[in-house]
Amino acid sequence: MKRLLFVSPHYPPDGAAGTHRARVLAPYLPRHGWRPTVLTVNREAYEGSLDLELEQMADDGVEVIRASALSATWTRRLGVGDLGLRALPGLRSAARRELARGDYDAIYVTTYPIYPALLAPSLKREFGVPFVLDLQDPWVGAWGASVGPGTAGAPNLKSRISRTVAAVIERRVVPHADALTSVSSELLDSLRATYPVLETRPSLELPIGLDPRDIELASSQPAHNPFFDSADGMCHVSYVGTLLPLAMDVVRVLFEGVRELRRTDPALAARLRLHFIGTSNQAQPGGPERARMIAREMGIGDLVTEHPARVPFAAALRAQLASTALLILGSTEARYTASKVAPALASGRPILAIAHAHSDALRQLRDANDATVQVIGFDDPASVRACVEPVSQVLREWLRVSPTSRPPAERLAMMSALTAPVLAGRLAGLLDRVTEPS
């Protein structure tokens, strides 16, 4: 069996979004001839509360090595909090120790964070081991260019510097990768256009996906849902996950659809409750209620609740299972692919998705071929407003006749291409190509 060094600074009990690539894929790679060792960081390096239930959901059969990282308590005094940067020296030392054993066949580095990717070219030169680079998000995108943490979501100096650094790292790392994986085919196309050397190297669109055991484990341990009372007779429609800056136009379109519904049928609209859960992706409570702020501006604040702080993974799944229906709100960028697609599908709940017509997220939802999944696409930011009436119509139908959910097992069978065993097989196939004798 071949050996893989799987570099992933985020790993359970860390609950950040980046933890799921390694958590989902690593347990199933041995079925396809690859034995992974996950290289991550010490538990003490994670900021905020740990997701202990997610740690229990992680496969204890996976070998995990934890490297040291500088404490954020004092690095933040210098303006540095990024986990990848704090962990860079520790990851380098641990990776060199492992590779010195001489029995590894490939290195797989998943990002975010992006800084550990800097290790891959030097490790390849020193040990002669090929590396595959995984991009869960673009390194160089709208952040720091057209959006940022400034007033009204504008870029500030720190976000501009961050973008410049990301561009430098991308140029130093990407052309040296033996293969690429990404959640977005659009992103892979963009990188090949930027770096022609990639044209002859393997690449693979690889959604985050879902371990089929997740839904079973989350539903087998029912807990109180703190976000709403699913037995109060209301129609509870939930969005679970981060709200990106470039998704706010889509949020406005959703709310305009709600406002139109309230104008034409106020009694029907009174039964609607929209919930936004974990929208800031920050572990600390007290983040800004960006969705609810817009809802209040538009006069529908009484129909909307928001919980900005990041929610533990199993709690997020249980909130989806308790909902009447779910929302997937994309970005105005075509290359945006929502990691929340697979959990939403697996919940069995009806779905309303609003996203760029050419995004991988909408393609994945269409591929599910499920009548309970409503997809509304737009071609460019200027055409987003055309979605208002279709949104209003879907919500009206859900309120008139309570939508029917599918058993999660039935939906999982329909979405097998997004499940961990299948995705691990696809990654193993790519790794086999990279390690074939030339």
C-alpha cells in the first residue's frame, strides 16, 4: 500500500471549514490503495472552543501527527493570527522527520490556510517526493481587491497586503505542483490560464463532500435545537454556513422575494421564518448580524433570525434536519462552490439554491436530479434581480403546501458522487497517476 503525507493544519477537534477535507477523505483512502498520515497541529494551537463532538465523529483509525505552533495569544499582539503562519516552523520540522523515513510516495497539502503550501516545493526537492496541491478556496480572489473587512465590506490595508502576499505564494508554489485538486473546475481553468505549465499536469475537481456516517451520527444523538422550535407550526427555512461578502447581493434578492410575498399575501408570509446560522465563521460570539441588518432595512426583520458565531458541525447538521427547508446562497463569482451543498442534500430537506448559473454548486444540485431541490441561477451580477419573482414563488409554494422531505438514506443514494468513499477513490486515482514511473 502506498503512503501519503496529508498536510492539513485544520483537523478535529478544530471546527473550522478547512478541517473537513482531511476528515472526510483520509478514512477511505486505504480502500483505494493509499494509507494516509495526517499532519496537523497541536490542539492548543486552535483558537476558540474545540468541537469535541466532531472529534468523536473523526475516524480513530487514521494516523495523526500533531506539530507545534506558536501561540496566538502573543502572535496576535504582532498582528499575526493565521494558523498556517503560526504553525509553519512546526509543520516543516514534523514533515521532514516523517519524510526522512523514506517510505512516503506523495504529499497532499490542502489549503486554507495557504502558508503551509510553501513547504511543498522544498520538501519535494529534498526528498524527491511529488506533491499534490488542494485549493478549497482561491488564493487570489476578490478579497483585498473589491471586498474586505472595511466599511461596507470594502478592502482595507491589511486585506490588500494579504492579497499581495497570496499572489506571491501562489507564484512560488502552484507551478511546481505535480497535480492540483480544487472544489471548483472554474478555479482550475483559471490557474491553467495563468500558469501554462499546468496544462500537461493532472488536475481534479474534488468537492468537499460528506462522510455518509455524519448524518447517521448527528441524528442518532438528538439534542435540543437552540435556533428555533420546529414544532411551533411555522415554516422554518435555514441557511447554515458562512455568508461571503460577494453573497450579499444574493441575500438581498432573497429578501426582496420575501418582501414581495409579504406584500401580495401577508397572512401566508406571517408563517415564514428565515434562520441564518454560523454566518461569520468566527468561533467567538457577538459577530455582526449582516443578514438581519439587511432584513431590517428592508422591513422584514421580524421574519429573520441570525446566529453569526460558528456552530459545531453536528449541531449544524441537526439544525438542518430540524428545518422545514434549506437555503444555499451562492456568490456572484462563477467559481464559487459551496461546501454546504453535500450536507444540505444529505439532510433530505427541500432546498432552494440561488447562485451563479455556471457555478459548480448549481451543477452539483442539478446532478442530484431531485424534484425537491429548486435551483435559481443568474448569469452575472446585473441579472441577480431577475431572481426575485422565482424566489417569491418557491417560498409561496412551500407555505401553501408544506414541502416533503426525503429520507436521508434515499438522498444519499442519489448523491453518491459527493460521498467520501467515491471522492477518496477519485483522489487515489489522481495520486496513482502522479506516482506512476515516468
